[in-house]
Amino acid sequence: MHSFLFVPGDSTRKFAKARGGDADALILDLEDSVAASAKAEARDCVADMLREESCGKAIFVRVNALDTDLTLADLAAVMPLAPDGIVLPKCEGPDDLRQLAHYMAAFEASHALPQTRILAIVTETAASLFTLGQYRNVDPRLWGMMWGAEDLAASLGARENAESNVYYEPFRLARNLCLAGAAAAGVVAVDTICAALNDLEALEAEARIARRDGFGAKAVIHPNHIAPVNRAFQPTEEELIWAQKVLDGFEANPNAGVINIDGQMIDKPHERAARRIMAARGPTQT
């Protein structure tokens, strides 16, 4: 999964459009996109969405943050319908992850469900930045870690977070710590949304940089952003050729720690990188 499209939890129209689109996964949102007065109605709406055919997409639900007293009601509405994952906003560290997992375990037991994946948004408060290296082995439900800049700006007291689609240093720090934290935890790092709705070239460039640096996916907030992100996260033909050469080389020399490919020294970290490249192939790539 490379593209995660946020869908307002109270909009059946946008959900219907998203189901027919090309996003790999949908995040049905009960948090920021839903007014406080409409939370209960949105829960019912999201439950109806979960009852529909997913069209082959993974369906995640973003619940409200743990400090809102809304999380349990959100989970009660959606967990019986077996979403593919729960997105936890404003996750400040392992304790928050454990608390959500504890809640989810109760619903899983009650409804005979397998463990449900968690995608935690881990950089939305200043405090969260100091725990990003502590997620390893906290709970097996943790599938991914996403960073976000908008709420972090408010938490830091920043007047703005970027200029010309380039983030300022505090936000680049959050991004990079999220990436390292996800790698340390052995989970997928998910890049934040691109707020420039109409600059698709900037979006695709941002997504390519994210993939280059090690992110495995990117969140989007508009259907027009899906295709550029999907393109950016597919390996190039040159990368696929290189990866196949590396894998073929180690297959032919199973006891070798180092091999020579086109005059370059290739060792086991390169083999792992080659496997990741091959795993990221798109449906039309062979």
C-alpha cells in the first residue's frame, strides 16, 4: 500500500468516489474533518461505509485522539465491522499505543476478530517527538507510523510550517525522526499529506523524495493526488533491472557475502534493498 486517501467520515458522496478511485487504502476520518456536533452521525455513516464492498482497497478508520473521551465510542461503532486498520492521531508514545491496543483487544475478543492493524500519527504534539525511538516491540498491531505537520505547528506555537512546499527545520526534524523511528520499530513509515492541492508536480517531487529517503507510503487529501503518489512510489525500470541483477547474483553465489555487479561491490544490505524494490513493484511491472 503506497497511497492513503483521507475521506471525511460524514460524506457518503466522497466515499463513493473514493471507492472507485485508485488509492491503495482509504482512511475514513472521524477526527479533524468532522465537526464536534456531528461525531455521532459520522460514526453511523462510517459504519455504513464499512458494510459496503471495499473494491479491493484496505479501509482504515481514523478515530478521535485518546484525550478526547471519544475514542471508545468510535471503536465501538467500527470495530465490529472489521476495518483493516485503525489510525490513531496525536499518539504521544508507547503508552498511547498500548492504551489503544488494549481497547482494540477487547473488541477483537468480543467479536472474534483477528488483530487489527494500527497506523499511528506520531508527531502531532511537541511531547511526541521525544518518544519516536521507543515503539519497537510495543504491540504487534503497529503496522505503520505517520508524521504530520499541521497539529505540530499549533503545539510548537509556530506561525507556519513551510514556504513554497519546503518544510521549516522543526518539521523536517519531525519527519526524519518519524522515518528513523519507523525503521527502528520495523514498521512502515508513511509520509504526510501535501497541502498544495493544485501543484501536482510539487506533490510528485515530494513523494519521490519520500520514497528515496525510505518512506513506504504517503497520505493524500485529494483524489487528484493519488496518481502522482502511486507513480512516485513505483520503482523505475532501472531500479528493477539493478535489483534483479543483485538477486540473481546472490542466488548464483549463495555462500558469498559480497559479489560484483557491473563493477560495484554489492553486499547483504544491497540484497535487502533489492528485495524491497521488487516488493514495491506496481501491478503492471514485472
